[in-house]
Amino acid sequence: MRALTRLAPSLLIATALIWATTGSAGAAAPPPKVPEAVGWGGAVASVDADATAAGIEVLRKGGNAVDAAVAAAAALGVTEPYSSGIGGGGYFVYYDHATGRVHTIDGREVAGRTADGGLFLEDGKPLAFADAVTSGLSVGVPGTPATWDSALRQWGTRSLAQNLEPAERIAENGFVVDDTFRGQTADNYDRFKDFPATAELYLPGGKPPEVGTVLRNPDLAATYRLLAKDGVKAFYQGELAKDIVNTVQHPPVDPASGRNARPGRVDTADLAAYQVRRQAPTHVAYRDYDVYSMAPSSSGGTTVGEALHILEDGDLSTYSGTQYYHHFLDASRIAFADRNRWVGDPAFGDVPTKQLLSERYAASRACLISPDRALTSPLAPGDPRHPADCADTGQAVAEPYEGPNTTHLTVADRWGDIVSYTLTIEQTGGSGITVPGRGFLLNNELTDFDFVPLTAGVPDPNLPGPGKRPRSSMSPTIVLRDGEPLLATGSPGGATIITTTLQVLLGRLDRGLSLEQAIAAPRASQRNTVATQAEPGFLALPERAGLEGLGHRFTSVAEIGAATGVERLPDGRWVAAAEPVRRGGGSAAVVRPAG
């Protein structure tokens, strides 16, 4: 069929998405979205009802948390393709109840072997961000298929083929378009229309799909069947790998569009050489809890962990609302000052992970916080290798741009295992480039590199390099208490992932909120910027005036993050929690609801 479509464009309808009214083409009505579920046998929380149902289906068939996480992630690649999919990467955190250990997989995308520090420079100047994103240059070698394979081989109980079955079925039969999907498509219209394969996929009749119609993706269903039959080797080698490389090196743009979709630098050897990293998690002891997350190349674990240590000396449960938010914002500000200066891919530089997470270093930074006034940004970083109380190392480092999308899912099973998994294709819609005939978008992850040093004269650990992983903010987190699982959480949202995860943890562990309440609470995100981004709900809080009186400045954004979580109750039941409103609301479910 792919050969025919190349020869005869009029036959594209045979492999394009098929659109119909709700309930046709065999598509099942989506399960209702609920933000909280409580019960037995395991739990799944994601942004999408079909993906959550896929995870629950696998748990009911006897699969464990790892199996269900792969099933839910594969389903998200169908129903939330602008934020996830096999064209991207992510970070997988797993708690094994049998051993009491937490494991992680770094499935981050990597730059090709020929990438260098000038990857995004033309005539010595950095490309405009929009030009870099919608190009082959932005595409890193995807890590998601390898992540699934590694997780299942180490800890799964079912085959990849079995765990892909729900997603393959959804892709074949279709899912119902909602407001969020249509809105995200419309936001990408100007890009999608310039790539025929993407336009055929997501712009039926040349426009975004209507809410309530059914979207089928038979090409992706066929790709999933290929992976089920031949394993992920088929993704990194063979005809599929050749299709990916050809798409990266020769972006299939409509010549009439006038778009300059620059060629990328990933080749078949880069795909064949890709490997995930199995590494130790970050770990901080926070009050009575052990908090585990991702070590670099993600900055999530180090930045959330540093902020927690900065806040640990104070009893946040007794603070007034104003003082609680004040300390949360300034701890975030400090941690981001250090994150921007010190964190990158540890394979390409000495990242001081241990020192950033040390209590001694946190104490040296915590003394910067005053109850009487807010810190001002940009704040200079400290030196984690040589901590000195209330000292800095000179020049502040600016905040880089990081796309606001991604997706997160959390899963628990009846045995007490937990998965916290954040995956992405970077910004909404990734590169905008679909692999023709294969049904998935490619990432724009390499734009997470800094195009040039953020601050002249200051070493930048996040510049492009051959085979290098760009720094991430993804923060999939698992919390234990007395060696037993308590909760897991995480969020999408670019750099706001870190502050969202931190705020959810503080709300649940310190402020007496339930997990659902901590996820639903209004958010603010301070990332060492002059003004703090805040949702309208946060700006409507009575504490705003007190915070502004301390010197905090705010700018309004529509929403921050889209968290999910699971929690184990003392009687063994699971709570699954998701957003009630953000990103159209999330979907929480358990295997056997209580009462």
C-alpha cells in the first residue's frame, strides 16, 4: 500500500485516516472521565480515558504495573499523538514491591553522531525557534520503543505483542475526537497543512476534525502489529528505520508551501545504535518519606529534590497560606538557578547530582530565603561542590525555552508495584512531521538543547553534541514511607513539570490535602524569572495580596501542567487521581471499585 500511495496520490485515501460520525467504524464510545477512583486490584491514571482503560484491561488480565504502563502509553500514542508516541522518548520509574527497590530507565531521545554545538546555527546565528522546531534538525533518535522493550524484559509479565493489543485495536477502530484534540489540531494547523502526510492524518478535508467524529489510524495500527510481530528491532532496523531516517533527512514538505523544513542529521546507524540508560534514581529523605525520581539527563529529580531539602527545615503544615506559597516559590527559584547552570547529560560533563541533592548544600541555599521579602530574579547559582552559606558563583543563568507539552501516567498493581512514567514528543505536535505510511509524528526533542550558551562566559552543560541527550524537566516521582509505597505522581508541562510535581508533593505530604485535591489545587510556577507564572485560580487566592506585599510578581497563564497520581491507602486500596479540568480533564480508574 505504501508503494501504491507513492505512485498514485489519488490512492492516499486507502491509508489516510478515515473520519465518520460518533459510533461508526466500530469505534467504542470512550469511557467516562473521572478524576478520582478508589478500589482494589490496581489503578491507572492518565489524561485520556481510552489509555486508562487500556491499562486497566491489562491489569484485569493478570498483567503487572509495567505491562499496564506500556499498554496505556501505547494507547496514548493513538489518542494523544501530539504529546506522546513511538516517535518520542521519556523516563520510566518503577518500584518493585518484591525487592523494595526503585529502578529507572532513561529513554530520552539522542542527537545523531554528526550533531555538534552548531546544530541550530546558520551563518553563526541561532535559528528562530519556530524554524528549528518544524524541521528534521529538531528530531532526535526516539527512545520510547526501546523503553517499552527494556521495561518489559526486566519486569513485565506479558509480551510486547499482548500489551500492544488495546492500542492497536483503538488505532484500527478509532477514537472519538474531543475539544482538547480538536483545539490542539487547530493550534498546529499552519504547520500540519505544509506536510502532506500530516495533513492527511489530522486535517480531514483540509481542516481540524470536528468534535464527536471518529478518528482511525490504520497506519499506526499496522506499525504496532509490526512491532508486536518482530519486536522493537523493527523500529531501529529494517524498512521502518529507513522510513524514519528518510523522513528526517528529507522532510516531506509540500513544495508549494514555501516552508524551509531543514534536513536533520539522524541516520540508520544512529537508530541501530540507540540504547536506553538503566541508572539509579535520585533519592532524597524528606521528613518521614523517601522520594525517588529521575537523575540526569533529566533535571527533574535533582531540582525537585533540592527544593524539598531547602524546605525541610520549616514546618510547612503550620505556615500561613502566604508563607507557605512564599517559601515554595523561593525554593523553586533557588533550585532553578542551580538547575540551569549545572544540569545536562552526565555522559558529556560532570553533573554534580550528589552535591545538588545534599542536605549541606540545601542548607547553604535555604538561608537565602527570608520570611519578610521575596528573592529577586535572575538569581545566581551556588556552587554545589563548594557550598558556602548564602553565597553564589557570580552570573545568573537565563531560563531557556522549553516546550509546554508531554504526558504523564501512573500505574499500580495488586502486588504493590508502581510505575510513574513521563513521555513526550516535546511540544504539542512535535516536529509536525509524520512518517508517511507509518502513522506517527516525530519529536522535536533536540530543541531542548540550548542553541547557544545561555549566558556569555558561563559554561553551559546543555549545548548540542553527538549522541548527546538534551536536558529534560520530566519528573516522574515515587514516594515511599517506611519502605512501603505511598504515592506516585508526575506531570507534563515543559519546565513547569518540576514546579507542578513539587507543588503536588507539598500539598499532599505537608498541607493535608488528598492526592486529588493536591492535583486540582491552583498552581504557580517560579523558575528563576522576574515574574512567576500563575493560573487564574491562583491569582484569585486571598494570599495573592500578601505575596505581592513580599515582592512576588505574577503573570497569568491559562493552565500549568496536567498531573496524575496513585496512592496506596493503609487498608491496601488504591486511589487513582487525575485532573478534574486541566487539558480537558484526566481519567482515573481502579480494577475493582470500592463500595
